[in-house]
Amino acid sequence: MRGESPVFERVVIIDFMSIEESISVECPKCKHEQDIVVWSSLNAQVSPEAKAQFISGDLNVFVCQECEARVSLAMPLLYHDMELQFCVQFYPPESLEDEATLRLYEPDGSVVAGNVFSSASNPDMMEKMRYVLRPHVVFSMQEALMHVLFRENLALFHAHGTSA
């Protein structure tokens, strides 16, 4: 299935920085069309079911109801954890040279602030969400998953100390 990409339309539903979209996807193998839910932003506290799908590798994956073809959809995903205050931004590898993607970041890798917070944003919320300005940017979902697991293990380690 390499080189083939599903065709889809988007409808956006926003839930406090978790963004799930209902999209119509055409199977690249059998051309069957079906609706699925995909995520472009995942808040670990607001959407624990989506976090479980992310951890299991089933988030943003199309599975055809007709032929059972399985296709990972190469779409950007922001994973953020408000409790541990970190975020990981996944982009498909093609984004490495995409000018629209590159314009979102300063030369030091931080997000251009105007792309995250509007002038009408609550100042207290802006301060709490400052970590969003320094995402860990990755170009593979496996790397995104490894970073999330690392940060969670790091938090547990420092909360409980060593077990050795």
C-alpha cells in the first residue's frame, strides 16, 4: 500500500485542546468508503480513551470494514499532557521541508506564540499552558510514543524514587 493515500473530507469537533475529526476515507485497496474518527490534538487528561488508542498504536489508523486493509493515516498530531506539562508534536516526514509547517516555529524550535495563543486568551491559562510553546517535534509516531512513555516513566521515577 506504499505510495497510496486514502482520500478524506474533514469535519472538526473541538474539546479543550483535544480535536477529533470525523472523516470519510476511501480504502486504497478496495475503494470502499467509510467514516472514521481521527485526532489532530490529544489532551491526555481530557481524552483518556484516545490516549489508550495512541499507546496501543490504533490512533489515526484506518481499518477497512470490507477488506480489512489497515492504513496508518499520515496526519499531524499534537499529544499533550497538562498534568506532566509536556507535549509532543508529530508531523509526517514530508513536513520536514513544508514551508507552512516551518513557519509555525522560531529558529530555536519554539512555536511562534501567535500560532498558539490569541490576544483574547486568559493570561492565567496562557501561563499554565506555556509548555505548549516548546513541543518535542518528531517525524514518526513510534518516536512520539517513546517520548510519551519516557516522560511518564520519568515522572514516576522522580515521584517514587528508585526501586533498586
